[in-house]
Amino acid sequence: MTTQPTGYLCLVLHCHLPYVRHPEHEHFLEENWLFEAITDTYIPLLRVMNGLVRDGADFRLTATLSPPLISMLRDPLLISRYERHLNRLIELASKEVHRTASQPEFHRLATMYLERFLQTRHAFAQECGRDLVSVFGHLQDLGKLEIITCGATHGFLPLLNVTPSAVRAQLRTAVAHYEEVFSRPPHGIWLPECGYYPGLDEVLRDEGLQFFFTESHGLLYADPRPRYGVHAPVFCPTGVAAFARDLDSSKQVWSAEEGYPGDPAYRDYYRDIGWDLDYDYIKPYIHVDGKRINTGIKYFRITGKTDQKQVYDRAWALERAADHAGNFMFNRERQVEWLAPVMDRPPIVVAPYDAELFGHWWFEGPEWLDFLFRKLHFDQQTVKPITPAEYLERHDVNQVCTPCGSSWGYKGYHEVWLNGGNDWIYRHLHTAARRMEELTRAFPQAEGLTRRALTQAGRELLLAQSSDWAFIMKTGTMVEYAVKRTKEHLARFTSLYEQLRSGHVDAGFLKDLEEKENLFPTLDYRHFS
Amino acid sequence: MTAELPDHYGRTELVLMVVDPLLLFAYWEATPESLGQAQDALGAEMEGARAVLRFYDISLIHFDGTNAHHTFDIDIGLEARGWYVHLWTAEKSYCADLGFVARTGRFQAITRSNIVHTPRAGVSARDEERWMRVRFMRRRKPDPARPLESVPAPPFWGRQSPEELRALLERRLREQARLAAEFAKGTSPGSMSQGSR
């Protein structure tokens, strides 16, 4: 029996990407989102976790694997395209090793990239057997990682709730998908964008989910006032537990002013050879239509607020990552020592981050995490990493409060997903959701072609509901693609709806859609009732 | 080529959505038939009538159409089909009618909306505590109908008196809430970028 620590640290990584798979195009730019995340984030994170297990450094991490991400990571077409992408990257890195032969500081980095990509290829094919999801699953079986689910397609639930069946379908589909993949139910959920509204916990309870996360003010503004603020979970009146984000630990990583990722020693994300090098040289490795894009090879460090960037020094950057991990741990130790004396249990510090921050945006993020978990294990006893499930097993008595409606988006409510740039989507999304519910009533026991059409209609509706589209419309990059996806899924849904209502399903049209959009092959259309 | 969505669904409806504690978004569609009916009902009074959204504050009541705490009208352009409505207090329940107000003051509704609840914008004033024991179920789904066990609140923990501790914890919570509100306006995952530049 280990002694009780002074406090707990619950690190949560939210791994999600929208479902982007275009078999109809040989090359599709937005599929790179997945490829870059695999190379930059998912494989490095798995390597960190496997290394900790190998070295006996006990750790606990909670991670969402959203259903679209799981589906893409297991899709044979995307897997083979990822390998093609990686092979081209290796080819480019090899050329870079030659090109930089007379520039030692760049040559060192080019060699680092080449080795890194070769290692990635080996890790993907050999160590992971081209199946990253099962490696995540194995870490969960070891008790180190808690994999939680998310909305089926990351629909922003507070704005889908105009049609309550849409919220139920997002959750039922996600839970059923998780059970298929991991052969057990999920314990908890990352609500898409941390979007909570009072009453949502009733749907969570009905789907067997036992905890979720909210933004800080989800608990700070909860009713009645929670005695321990964000440093203990509360039970909603339904018995579902709500954990809330801790501000101090968030700020240290997220904050544009104070955050670690902005350190001058760290690699600069924005200076990429896809933009810097001679066009004819780089052309084979950028977009097929000739548009310059990021390749993933970057030679400069952040340096400061200047255009005169200095060359990246890997050893120095790793030193900084170790310093920052030590600083983060020191701050958590002092934080829990300050909180604990007035609490009847160890305080919990919940620190959630978008997984893609680690490795993709913040190149040294995975190493930071590695240093942090090693230090937590070997260097101190004050703070112990924990998962929400373990916390709730140890502390099954909690205060009952209703969290406040909230999200983790700008200003903390719904503005990011509902504003002048994207409000037009909701009348269509709500109408489609209402019509889907109507179809489940009209066809309670469908079989054959009708069933397939109903299933595909549900699939198109779910895909249209991804919060990613509204988010992209708000942020202003790739807007055209987000608009196109929203309109396409809704238009396909409407065609299927009209065909089902008129009693004439076009088998050829349906087959074409089924081949294009293969998410959730075992989707049950009755989830939408 | 991108598929285009229909302009109209042939259905009369008014839908309210919450943007934040002090802002709602309303969208609507009114079929020519439903517009015609409302215009007919107003008859000669339709001359000079304004299209409005009539809001009802129905916080904590069962609304029967007449017992709203408060109502207010927002003038709209019917053809806009969407409108942002600024509010002045948080944590309320609203529904609204889309309709016409005649110069005489007579109101004719076209359709009534769904009900929305705006979230709280600050720390709750209520501090009475309820506590519960809920057994965590590993690798199994709990029965949604399982009874939940209320338990006494744990004593306040620490060297000071319970009153002092309660006050101390409340002060800390309010300070956290102030910082959280500041933080939400600055950095959030929604505005992720690589640090200071």
C-alpha cells in the first residue's frame, strides 16, 4: 500500500481530428492533418509511454481518442496513404542531408529529421503493426492510460440540443463504437469543446458514462457553490462526476505570454522549408497543384519577436524541455501543498490539452511530458498522477452540484461555434436532425436497402455535425473546405431523406455514398430515435 | 461543385439558441400561408404593423402564455431570418414569439419558439451543501436507474473554525473565478498558436 500523496495531477490529452478521407482524389491536402499528427504527435506520444513502461516509471495519462480519429487510424486506405506520405518525407530529408553537406548546423538538423522519419516508419510498421489504436489499447490494459470517448463526430452538444435526439445519437454512437474497438464500455467522456449544459449529464448517465470534464467556470459557477472549486470533482444530480480544468497548470502550457511553448529555444513551427526553399527544388514535396505547404522540416528556433530567426539547437531545446518539466512539477507541488491543508482529501489538478499541441505545434512537447512523468515518479512524493477513474474509486463521496453551461472556447460559452461566420449552418443541421428522428419513427424495423439508406442518412448527418466545420469557418483558414463538407453532407442527407419518404431509394447513389463515407460501418440508425 | 442547400424548408418555426449569458441568436422561417394568416387576423390593423420577436422571461415558471415575469419586443426585418438579441441579465429562461405588432399595440403571433436557458455568468449565491456517495464501476456500465446515496457533508477540514474555512474557500473560489474569466478572454485552445510571437 503506497502512502497517500498530498495531491493528484490528472493530465488529459484530447486526440481528435475531423473525419477527412477522400478516396475520389489521389492526393487530398486536408488528409495531411492526419499524417502530420501521426508523425508529430501520436507516434511520439506512444514512444514516450512505451519508454516509461520499459523503464519502470509509473505514470497515469487520460486521453480521448475521438471516434473519427480511431476510424481514420484504422482505415486501410489512409494507412497506405500515410506510408506514401512518410516515404516522400524520408526522400526529402535524404535530399536535405545532401543539400546541407557544407552547412554543418543545418546538416545536423537534416540528419536529425532523416533519422527521426526513419524511426517513425519503423515504429509505425514494426512496433505498432500499422495499428496505433491497439497500442493505445494495450497501454490502457496495463492500467497506465485511460482512454475516454467523445461525441461520435465531435458535435458541439449545447448547440445540437435544439433536437435532443441529435445529442443522444452523438453519444450512443460514440459509446457503441468504443465498445466495438476496446471490448469494454468507456468510463468517461471528453465533451466536444468541453461543451456542457445542465441536463446533458442525464444523457451521459443513460449511456453509462461516469465522468466528464468541464472548463474551469463550469465548476466555479456551479450551483450550489462547490466547496473545493476545481480541485475536487462534483457529482451532478444524476451521479455523473464532473472534473474541471485547473487554471494555473493550463496557463503554463497554453498561455501565449507565459506558456512554455513560446520559449526562444524551442523550434519555430512557422519557418518550414516548404516555404523557405527554392520553388523548383521543393515542388515535388508540396501540394500537387503547386501550392507551397508545410513539409514538417523546420530549421529555426523561435528566437524572439523577430524575423531574424536563429538556427535550432536540439540539445538546448531538450534542456529547456527538462527545465520546463521541472518547473511544472515544482509549481504543482507548491500548488497542492497550498490547497491540501483545508481539504478533506488530496486536491486534484486537472490539466487538459489538445494532444496536437504536443509534437505538432510544440515540437518538444512529447519530451516535456516524458521528463515530467519521470520526474514525478523518481524525484518526489508530493504529487501523483491519477486518472479520473482511480480518483472516483478512492473518493466516492463528493459534493452534488449542477455545473454551469460552458465550453473551453474563446470567452467560455458558445460564441466560437455560433457567430456571424457560421450561424447559417444551424437551421439546416436542426432540420436534418429532426428529419432523421422522423425517419426512425417511420421505419422502426427497416431491412435491406431501406436500412442501408437510413444508416447512410445517419452517417451523413453525424458528419455534418462535426464542430470542426463551424470552428474552421470562425477561424478563417480552410473555410472553403469546411463549408463544402457541411453542405455536401447535408445535401446527401436531404437526398436520402427525400428518397426514403418517396419510397424510391436510388441503389447506385447509395452505394456510391457508402463507398465515399465509410465511417461507423455498424451504425444503428435507431440511435437517432 | 458544392451542393447548395435549400433556402426554405416549407415549415414555420422560430428557434432560439444561446450564444452566451447575455446573447441569444434567433432564426426563423415563416411560410407564405402562416404569414397570410397572421396578416388576415390583423386585418386593417396590419397597415404600419412591425415585425417583432416578442421575448418572454419565463425563468422558474411553467409558462401558460400570460404569466411571464417580463416581456420585451425586438424589431426585426422578417426577411433577415436570423437575429442576435442582447440581454442584460444572465441565468434566465426565455421563449419568444415571431409576430406583428400593430400601431394600436395589438400583437399577432405567427409561431412560438423553443425554450432556452442562459448560463450563469458568475459564482452562485447558494452555498447549502449536498453530498453523495456513488460507487464507480470499472469496465461496466452502471444501471441508469440505480438509487443514489445521500451522505452527510464532511466536516470542514483545517485549523481554523468552520466559519473561517468556509469564508476562506469562498474567497479562493471567487479569485479563481475572476482569473478564469480573464483567461477565457485571452488564451484558449480555440486560439491555439505557438506561444509569444
